[in-house]
Amino acid sequence: LAHSLTRSLAHSLANGKRRRGMKRTVSRQNSRGGRWTPEEHELFLKGKAIHGRSWTKVAEVVGTRTTVQVRSHAQKYEIKVQRENGEREDGSFSGEGEGSMEGDGRSGDDEANSSGAEL
């Protein structure tokens, strides 16, 4: 059975046919790899504003990237935006207050009293 499916798939692909769900947004000749240009990123933002998280449609707006490349770019871009806004991966904010002394084992009270002031 597996052999016949493989042969059938190979035959379909050789004849230019694709299985359902295998449509590429951009042909390999037109897609590029490597870093995104500022122009591509602007088109990505425009496509995302119009189509939201429909990455196939966003890829069509960009024109030079595949759906997979657009989705990957979106994930990295969202992480960068969160980091710039001071958000953690879990959606909470880092900054002043509780938990800002991470890693040194001291509480905020110890830090405030280390200046020599008596309690």
C-alpha cells in the first residue's frame, strides 16, 4: 500500500499535479532566502494589517516569500516587539517591583536596607 501511494504521489508530481494542501504561494524561483529587506518587511506589515494571521494571504502581499517564511518571520517579529515593550514570553511585564532582583537570591527589602540604615 505504501509503495502504491508513493508511486501515485511521484506520478502526480511528475505530471505537474499537486495533492490538496500542497499549493505554494511563491514558486521556488521567485522566493528568496536570507535576511528580509526593509521593503519586504513593510509589505509584511501591510499584509498583516489587511489579512491578520492568514499567512498565505500575507505571503501573497509580500510576493517574494513563501507562507512558511512569512510565518517564521511573524514569530520572530512578535518576539522582538514583546522584548522591546518589556514583556516576557508569558505575557507578563518585567521591570521594577517584585521579581526585579532575579538570580541574586535577595529580596527587595535586603537591597533597600543594605545602605546601612537601621530598621
